[in-house]
Amino acid sequence: MTLSIIIPHYNSPVFLKVLLDSIGHYDDTQIIVVDDHSTKETEKYQALKSDPAYAYVTFVSNQDGKKGAGSARNTGLKLAQGKYLMFCDADDYL
């Protein structure tokens, strides 16, 4: 694995979809989305998680309780396997 991209997520599945589409899918890139206990638009987030088009994305929840983007990034770091790391916010796009 060359690159791990860690994305904290909270209440923004529409923007998250834009970001994931802008990244694309590469065999040497790991994408980890860490949800920080979203409370809004959870149906859209669940639909995104279960969409086969995003099967290459690892979706996890921040196990530390709602702690913010920093804690979500740390959760993603525990799963990262890439030689290089990149952090994106859910409302970014590349």
C-alpha cells in the first residue's frame, strides 16, 4: 500500500461523496472514513457506506465517543497501512 487517506466525517455525507468521487479508486491507495458519531443525515451516510461503488472504502466509527476530527484521525491512523499518509476533511475535494 502506497498511500492511506484518512477522512474524519461528521454530519456531511453529501460533501463526503463529492470528496470520494474526486479521489477515485486506485489499487495502491487505502481510503479510511472515520465517522465521529454523526447525528444528521445518517440515512444518506448509511446509503453511502452500503453503496457497492464505494466498496473499496473502509468505513469505521470513532470508538472514543464524539471527540472531534483529531480523535477521528487518530482512529484512522491505527488502521493505516500506507507508506505515506494524507488527511482530508469530509468537505474537501481533490
